[in-house]
Amino acid sequence: MSAQNTTWNFKLLSHHELDGFGNVGEGIAQQKTKDGRYILWMAHENKPKAFTAVDVTDPRKPKLIAQADLPGTNMRSNSCAVVGDMLAVAYQAYTPGQKPVGLELYDISTPESPKRISFFDASGPYSRGVHQLWFVDGKYIHMSAGAADFRPHDQRDDQIYRILDVQNPSQPVEVGRWWLPGTSIDEEPIKRHPKASDSGFRAHNTNVYPDRPDRAYLGYLDGGVITLDISDLSRPKMVSRWDNSPPFNGFTHTVLPLFKRDLLIVTDEAVKLDGSDLPKLIWVVDNRDETNLVPIATFPIMAYPAPTLDATGRQKDRIGAHNLHENTPGSWFSDQIILGAFFGAGLRAYDIANPFQPVEIGHFIPAPSAKSPTGCISLNDVFVDDRGVVFVTDRHAAGVYALEMNF
């Protein structure tokens, strides 16, 4: 199998490079308009654009209908979410203390003309703003963010779990927050991971589902998997923590609960361009006793393509686990088929009917964009809508692909 431009059990429906701004981040959300259209909203990995909207009512003929610039330089949007006719967009700086960073809400009742509703400021001396947000119920936004009044022991621990009430979207209000004990300057410092694999103890994904509105499932990077009791939003409490590093190299990214099966699907993000942090895996974790999480399997990695190498023989870009389709309410749902974006290893699909032995059942690995800075693809995120159409994005320059599943 060649490393690029291969497909198995997926059919390409269309490809859109977003008018030259195809650097899409970890944010894909979909709006179903009152007149029956499907609008795909995407946050961008880096400047100059904040977000792009594409009409995918006919996924074979996507149409770009809106695009917005970032409010500042040296920043990115990276994450977004949609509920009804409201869009939430995250803003994160690369440098602590920079402004404006935080979260912006838009009225998208006319998708072609997004209108700003409000801005929630998350800036501060040690804050880089909002990295990720989760918004599915129209009431609360759960996010990984810095804060003006949060000072970490280590700058790498700068983003905590914050909860915003947006029921009055013109005035978002924080109603709760939580951080891993030992990361605040006001506490005894946490024991750190070995230096080579210490990327920070900070929140990343902050998933809360209508099935269990009293639970938040956090991917906390070097903090591992954290389950929180949020029955009292003002006082989140840790239920359990599972950390696989060491001996593995941390960076726990996504925690996808499969409630009827008492399972968690967990990804550890590959972050080193040269592959020095591999293997980065997708774990199947037994959640029957949520106070005692037990890993029971990992997804197979044997089918990954060979890496693209530079002139010295070093790997040029990331290959390994990253984002999953997260069964966002209103999207396609499966607790048996898992789809994930694997950077240079493309889009991958797995069947976990037997949770002890996941089986790969499909992949899509397109050729890289001519504009890719590394000459590689880097598929960053995946979303499947309620029609079963798969949308997968590239973090470099290739934009978005629409696919059909054939399994």
C-alpha cells in the first residue's frame, strides 16, 4: 500500500480547498437551517481566517458561503460549535497575555452573514485564551481555557476546564471551573512526567452529553482521562483519573463515552513531527466502574502508511491518533463504528463490535495539497452528519473532503 492517495471502503464525493484557506483546525460543526440546508462550519488552525462556512446540502457540490478573519495576529480559532442558529468560536493566542482571546458568539440565522452577539474575554497574564469548546445543549459551553485569575506553577498547565452559561447569549457568564489539583500556584505542585514527555497538565477536550449531563469527560493531556461529577456546575468534583504515562508519552486528547456499552474510547495525540513520541494510540477503556477505569484494548496500528521522510531520513510530519467523530447530538451516531483522523495516516475507520479486538474496516489517504508546508497531508478532524456523510479536514492547506462510507 502506498503512503498516499489510497482509499478503502470510502468513496470521495467532493473536495473543497476553501478558496485558498484550507488550514482547518479541530472544529467542525453543522447547522441545519430552517429552509432545509446543511451548512458546515469550520474553525481554522492558524491565520488569517477564523472560520469558514460551506453549504453542503449537496455534498457533491459544496459551496463556500461565508468566511471571517481572525480578530488579531499571532492567534488561531481552532475550535467551534453550533446549536440551532448560534455559532461559538474559540480564540487562542500563541503568547500568554495577548488580547483579544476568549470566545465569540455569532447569530448565524442567515449563514451568509454571521452577526456578532458577544465576546467572552479569557485573557490574562498567563492565559492564551480558549483552545477547545463543547456546546450541544444551547445552555452551557464547556471549554478548555485560561483565565485572568488562574496562575499555573508551569506555563504548560495554563488551560483549565471552564463552564459558561450562555442562555443569555449577549452576556455569557462563568458558572463553574475545575483544574487538576497541583497545577495552581496556590497548591503543592503536581508530580510531573519525565521531561521528554511533559507537554503539560491542562484540559483539552471537555465533552458533556445529554445522556449523562452530570458527567464531564476530559482529555487532560498529561493528566490523562478525567471524569468529573458536574451535577453541581459550580463545584465540579473528580470521579476518576486514568493516566497511561509513563510508560506511554501522554497527551490524552479525546474521551468518547459509549454509554450503553460502558466503554470509553480515548485518543492520545501524536505531537512530534519526527515521530519520537510514538506509538500514540486509541484505547478502549472499561467504564463499568467509573471509579476504576481499566484499559482492555488498543486500536491496531499495523496498517499505517510509511512516513514521508526528509533528506536526512527523518519523518517530516505527524502520523498517529488525534480526533474522533464524537457522536455529537444531532449527528450520525454509532457505538460500534469509530472514525478518527490520524494526520499523515489519513482517515481511519474501526469496528469495535468486539471491544477486546478492534478491527480496521476502512481508510482514506488523499494526496497532499501542493500548498502543504511539509509536502504531507495532515488530516485533523472528522465529522459525520445525520445523513451519514463524512467530512474530514486537513490542517495544512487541503481544506475539506466529503466522503461516503461503504461498510
